[in-house]
Amino acid sequence: MAQTAPPRKLDAKGLLVQTAFLALAVVVVAGAISSARTNLDEMGLSSGFAFLDRATGWSYSFSLIERSIDDSYRWTLFIGFLNTLFLGAVSILLATLLGFAVGTARDARNLAIRSSAAIFIQLFRNVPLILQLVFWYAVMIHLPGPRQAMSVLDLAFLSNRGMMIPGLNIPPLAALGLLVFAVLAAVVLARSRAGNAGKKVLTWIALVAAASAAAAVTLAPEGEGLISYPALKGLRFVGGVELSVELAAMIVAITLYGAAYIAEVVQGGLKEVPRGLVEAGDALGLPRHVIWLKIKMPMALRTIIPPLGNQWVFLMKATTIGVAIGFSDLFMIVSTSITQSGQTLELIGILMATFLLINFSLAQLVNLINGRLRLKGH
């Protein structure tokens, strides 16, 4: 007959220490709140979130949706949140694609390609991001005017007023809804067990294309095409989607800086692939691109994904440097709101909660991808 373990004795000393520590923490927090309220009352400032319904009375440089100086603080902060999400999503996507390309080139057999990738990594990784941002911003504001704008196949134009690119002829909120739909569709397909990865990607592309076409047909202005192309009219461009100089400089700087770090992550993951697997592919006579696509990259992804998620979180937080050139991301909107309203604690709390939500969501996405790639039994 098995003997039962004797009951553990209550550690009165440890319990007393923990209780004292908890009581001290409560006293410190309560004292801080009381002190903050006293100081706010002395300065004639009211605490709480009632100020969110007041009109701001000031404008800013960039917005994905319609705005005016009569917007409330609540709507203005939401616009800043959308700007941060948009900038972060575009920068992370471009930095990931470029980082994978450079990281693969860093692992190439050709000395010239390998050296070029190494120079790229050393250059953009070791120059502070804020200096890169100021450099690209200075370059873009000294570009030619709209009439002498640089053209790419007469579809996109780059001038000192920003970048003009083709876009869907639908309202911005509808485009945002399509983006949310695309993300949700990708998550649902990733969690499903039916079909292989290739079929899931094709299904996701088909769903997004169908939704985009339906939205464009339904919401596009009558008599206009599904796609709006930029065209020079007088001294400015009309049609298409305009990316301001601040937004373009932010995307370029964050993309290049993030790609350098992601390339190092990709290179490290490729080096972790057992050499015997590559030699087996060579012995079978497989081409180099097939070995990379079917052997090296699938194995390397299991090493790449965790640190890649850390880089995504860092790049999202890096969007806050836009305040240096006047880009209206959430950090700049909060900073200006603090100056105008004086509601420092409330606005800092909103900023912290928002970035906590964004970074937690990114971490969950990375965990989902990592879980799908994990080998069975590991």
C-alpha cells in the first residue's frame, strides 16, 4: 500500500513577508495616485477621460481617413492608431521580404553576391535609425517638383511632395476592412488542417482578390474604373494613392534598418540546417533553388521564426521615431495632445495600452506560426 506524503507545513515566515510586500506595494501605488490628484488639483487640471469628447482644434500631416480640426480627441487618437498600424504593417512586410532576400544572398556561393549582402547588413545595421530617417527625409524633400517627378512606367511618381501610386477606387475605411479580412482569412486558413500549404496560399489569394473586386464594384464611384491611377493635373497629381514625404521616408528608413537585422536572422537560420541534408539534395541532382525551397528554408524557418517575431515587435515600436520629422503616428498625436490638453497620465496610459495590445497581438501571431511549423514530438 502506497504511503501518502505528509502534508506540507505552512511557511508562516514566507507568508508574512509576501503579505508585507503586497501591503507596501498597495501603499506606494495609493500614495502615487493621491499625489498625482493633489498636483493636478493645484494646477487646475481635471483627471479622467472626459476630455476625449472635446474638439482638438489642431491639424496634422497625414491621415488614412477624413479629418478636420473639429475632430474630438477620441477620433484623433484613433486616426493616429490607424497611421501607426499602417506604417508598421507596411514596414514589417517590406523589411521581411528584403531581409529574406539579403539573408539568402549572404548564404550564396558567389563571392560578389555574398559580399554585397554583407556590405548592406553592416551599413544599415550599424547606422542609427534616427540618422537614416533624417537622411532619407532630406533626400526626398529635395527631389524635383511634380512636373519633373520621377516616373516608374507612368504608374508611380516620386516628387518632393511624396509618392503617388495606383490604388483601389474605394473609400479608405473599406480598404481597411479588406486588410482586416485578409488577416483573418490568413489566420483561419493557417489554423485549418485541410490541404497543404500551397493550396492554403492560393485559397487565401483567391478570397482576398474576390473580396477586393466585390468591394471595388460596389463602392467605386459611378463612371470610374476599379483602379485609380495618378495623373498630373496642373501643379499636382490627382487620382491614385498619395504617400506623403514623411510616410515615404519612414517606410524606407524602417524597411532598410529592419531588413539588415532580419537578414542576419535568416542567415543564422540557414546555417543551422544540417549539412547532410544539403549534401543529400546535391547527391540527388536537385538544382540549387529547389534545395533552398524544399530543404533549407523549411528547416531554417523553425529557427528563424522566434527571433523574427522579436524583430517585428521592435519595428512596430520603431514607428515612434516619426515625431522627429512630423509624421502623425500615435506617439506624435499623444505628444501633441498632452501639450494641448494637459491630460498627461491618461494619454500616456492610452499609449502604453495601445502598444501593449499591438505587441501582444504580434506575439500571438508569431506563436501561431511557430506552432504550425513545430515538428511533431518536439
